[in-house]
Amino acid sequence: MRTTELLVKNLKVSFATPKKELMAVRGISYQLHQGEILALVGESGCGKTVSALSILRLIQEPPGKIVSGEIIFGGKDLLTLKKKELQDLRGKDIAMIFQDPMTSLNPVLTIGEQIVETILRHTVLSRKEAKEKSFRLLEQVEISSPKQKLSQYPHQLSGGMRQRVMIAIALSCSPHILIADEPTTALDVLIQAQILSLLKKIKNETQMSILLITHDLGVVAEVAERVMVMYAGEIVESGSVSDIFRSPRHPYTIGLMESIPTLDSTLQKKSKLREIS
């Protein structure tokens, strides 16, 4: 039986508006096991990114607020940690990569400086050792000419290369958990496949647990072992990828499956969209 790396219990997150408080995440619960890729899938606005940001308490307060719940990691509830404890945990034990690496990377620092900064923040390595590790990390994420790339700035790299850099930064302190929020959405299909292959390779080599946030069922089918389907702030269905794809039960999940493009001409006929009740 696999070890539970992360346990989320009855998590609720709300956002204040001028008129009322809106509940973005409505009491979700799940487990992330060691060495697995768990996908959280749903349409834009369903609450999946908010739920992921809540793990590291990155919700902007106000207007956001974690109303209730527990997020258990390493025997501690992350929602009760003090600011210093949380800062030490971010990047070291739980790391996160985002949809658009261009807005996540510092435009005025070189790639090497940004990786070294993360290593020095969370380890006892010297600056020289951190630079050497930065080189090895770029090799690990399959970036060509790593020595040259270390001295370049984010705008000098392609979108795929920038995402690889973000993965290298995330791996720099050997975290137990990687949260990947739509890591391939801004990339073309070929680069998407390369990034997904890289995530699988890293998981297999390190036994890192990965929480993959996506709206793309193709991505889920390619890399995930289990999947949770989120709709209107709730997890409406969960199970192994094979079970969910073979026999979805919730109307929203069925609708998602029917939205997948197919070459089968019988499924290309115009039909009325399914109502979700």
C-alpha cells in the first residue's frame, strides 16, 4: 500500500465580493500518494487552481480566504503553520510550477542566478556548489547547452525552454511534492509531449508525488494514474484514469468525455449539449 504524501480534508475557500462571499472551493477531500501523478481536471473557473494554491497558502487575503479544512503534510496541518515555517516549506518540501513561466521568472535575473537563489535559500551548499548543481539540473531537464543557458535571461529562451527552467527550479531542493498548474497549456503540441515525458521521467527517477492541474483530458490520459474531476468547486468524481475514461458516472464527467475530439464520424454529428443537473 502506498504512503500518503498529502492529505486534504474538507477544504473550503471563499472570495469576498461587494455583494456577497463566493465559495470557490466547497469542501474537497483527497489523498496524494507517494510516487504518483494525480490529476485534478475541470473547466476554467471550477476552483482547481485555487485549491492547488491553498496547499501552499498562496491565496491572496483579502479578497480570498481559506474558510476551513485541513492540509496534512509530514504530520503537520499546513493551515496552522507560522509564516517562517511556511516559507521554509515552500520550494523545499513542496514546489509549484505555473502555466506561464514568463510571468513566473524574474526578467532581470539570469537563469543561473534564479536557480542558485533557490538552492541557497533552502540548502547549506556554497555558491560554487549551487552553481554546479544548477548546471546539473539543466542537464536533468534536458536543456541543450546548459552552460550557455545559465547566463541567459528568460526572454532569450523559448516557451518550452522556460518551462523546463521552471521545472529545474522546482527540482532544485528535491521536494517531496510537485504541484504542476497547467504546465503545458501555453505550449505547442510537440513541446507539450516533451514536457509531459519529462514529468513522467522525473517521477520515475525520484518517486516524487505530482499533483497535475489541467483542463486537458489528453494530458490526463498521457501521464496520470488517478484523476479527480472538479465542477463548481466540488470534486464530483474520482478514480483511476482507466476507470474514469472507461465508465464515467457523473453527468459532468460524461460531458467532458463526449467533448474529446474523435475521428469516428458517428460522433461528429451535431447534437444538443448535455444538461448538468
